Amino acid sequence: MVLTRPDAPAQPEAGPTGEPYGERADAARHFTEVPAPPAVAVRAVRLEKLLGAPFHPANPYGRLALAAAPTREPAVADDVFGGVLPDPDEARRLPADQLVRLLRPLFSRDLALSYDWAIRPVLEARPAADEVQSGPAVDEKVDGLGALLGPAALVAAAGGALRTAARMVASVGDRRPEVRQWQPALAAVFADLLACESLTTVALRALRLPAGAAPELVAAVGYVVPHVVGGVLADLELVLNESGFGPGTTERRVLAKLMADRAHAGVDWAAAVLWQGRLVRALPALGGVPRHREHPAFPALFRLWEEPVADVPADGDGGLGTVAATLTGAAARLNAVGAKDPANALLARVARRLVTEQRSLRHRCLAATDADPAAPAARALAERQALLLLAAAVLGVREAAAGVRTGFLGQPGWALLALVRVSERLGVPVPRLPGDPRAGVWTELAERSRRGVDCDVYATKPLW
């Protein structure tokens, strides 16, 4: 399928740096609440402008047109996107986390188009030998960037679907109680997506370490993100259906296409099962990582606005040990400040129960040296370890953001809800909560909907 745009928008006069005069400053200031490099912000805004308004009926890149397009036939990018979309060589040169920020307008627009235009070219290009990670726990080499772009695109696309549902519920909830009842469900979806994006972004940033990202960390993302987002999409379908949006409505058609596109993009249940098998083979390594201490340089992985590789040892473990150890370390630090802050104390209580779970799995993982990837018990153990890494990433990102007072991301509410969701998936008892954490998270989601802010960790501000 070739999608064409008959008339490319006129380009303003360029300044000495190649961007239109004033565009770098405007884009960097308005693109996101978490700072982005100006060059990344400029190209992301240009990409979104070229994609056009998502629900305009005449836009060939709008969701109406894309929902009617075949899923399995590859789409070819128009020439007009050539100066904005990075080619495979540039994609591998750019910092991986910033590459994803640049591509987010495309990722959130359509998953199949994201795969055809941005992900598959990277997968088909041969990576350099310092870009392929391997280790004793994984019996095959892993192209970290190629493996992580799919989950990143899936999270962004699901975020676009959440924005649509949240806008609907926020706009009519006051006068329609049957719609207002879905506010807590959407808050939980929001927390799940923030958790998935936290782990994915930390793994993307770990690609910039001297040793690259640990293949076990990449495998955890490859498994847990499709697993969690699959449930998220089912929840969104339920909310839309019960709110009166039938299968023929635009919202349901767009969501149905996203659910179907997961197989095309390699981020469906089948792909998750393959990554789960790799995690089974990595169980002994996963069982050993909690004994590692947090290296003082590695916490920069969680500071999403900073360079992550300063003073990191060249023989490190690709961030796996630090991510796993953050569950214990962050829980201890929360416990230390909990006496002065009830919200942190509550987060610490939930985190401590997950630390106990992590410790209880250690010996079973260390003993699983010859575990069969098809064995249900081994697969269940791998799932539990992946969910614990998800919880650790949540705590690490939240703690880093709290240290610089970056608004909602540094507050304990979303992290508490995300950890409650992880605990429920693990079957770990959740302590009695004095209130429903979904209320505060919904307030943030509704406010973002009102202000036109995206559902991501960076609080990106789309044009539409």
C-alpha cells in the first residue's frame, strides 16, 4: 500500500541551522514538559505537522483513512517525509531514547505505519558489532534497538487510544454517570502505560552504556510490554463499548486496527511468548542480580532528561543489576522518609512487599540452570521476574523525577497505582490503602486531556 499526500505543506524560510527561524526555541519550549534536545523537538513537531490532524476526514494519514487501510500490505513513506524520518544509519547513531521521542508522533498515530516506515528499516539494516548484545544467559544475539522500538511504538499507540477514551469520559462524565464510572479504569490504564514506558525508556537509555543494554533487560521489555498493553487495549475496548461506542464507530475501528496491527509489528502475544522463553533461559542471571548494589553512576538511567553514560564502568552488566537492585534501594529510601510523608510511606509499604517477593524468587531462579522454556513453572517464574523489573523501573523513574520536582512524574500517586497493579498481577497481597489511588491519577489524566497533553512520561504536547 502506498499512501500519498497530494500537497506537501509549504515550508517556512530556514535559518542558518536549517530549521525555520524561531522553530528550535518554540519546539523545545512547547513540545514537552520534560526537556528534549531542540533538534529532536523540531523534527518531532515537523513530523506531526506532516502527518496532519488525526481525525480530519480528508487526511490520508488521519486515523479514519488508516483504519480503512489494509494491515498486512507494507506502506511506503512519501518523499515529503524523507527529511524528517531518520534512515536506518541515522536511527542507530541517535540516542535511542531520543529517537523514540522524535518518532512518537508517528508511533502514536498508527502502529502498522510505524513498523513499516521506522522499525522494519532498522531491523533490516545490519547493526554494528557494538550494537548487538549477547550474554551467557541468552543463547542468541539480541539487536537491542531493533527489539525495543516495537514495544516503544506499542506503548505510544496505546497512549493515543487512551487519550481518545479519556477525552470522551472527561467531556461527558459529569452528565452521564454510566460513563463517569469508567474513570478509575482509565486511571489504571494510564498507570500501566507509564510503567511500561518507564521500563522501555530505561532499556533504551541502557543501549548507550559502554556494555550496551543487558539482553535480559531487553527480553523483559519484549515480554512484559506486549503482555500488559494487551490487557490495556482490552480494557479500553470495554470502556468504549459500555459507553455506547459500537464496532462501527471511528473510535472502535481505530482501536480494532491497533489490536490487529500488533502481529504485523511483532508485539503481539506470540512475540511475547518468544521473549518469555528467552527470559526462562536467563533465570539464573535474573536470580543473581538483586545481590548487586546500585552503582552510583547507574541511577542516571532513570533521569530521563540527562545523559545516562557518565562515569559508567565499561565492564558493567548493561544496567540489569542496577534496575533490579533499585527495587530494594528505592523501597529503603522511601521507608526512611516515610515518617514525614504519608504518601511515601504508603508507597514504601507496597514496595517492600515486592522486595520480599523478589527475594523469595532468588533461589528458585538460581537453581533453574536447565529450565525448559516450555515448562509452565519456568515460564511463570520468568513472568514474575519481568513484572518485578517493571516495578523497579517505576520506582527508579519516580524517585529520579521527585529529586528535581518534575511535576506529576515525581509524585507518588501514579507509582503507587502502578505497583498495586503489578502486585495484583503477581498475586502479592496489597496492604490496606486509606484511599483509592486511582482518583488522583484520573485527575491528572483528565487535566492532561483538557490541556491537550499526551499520556506519556514526558508529558508531550501534541499539536492536535
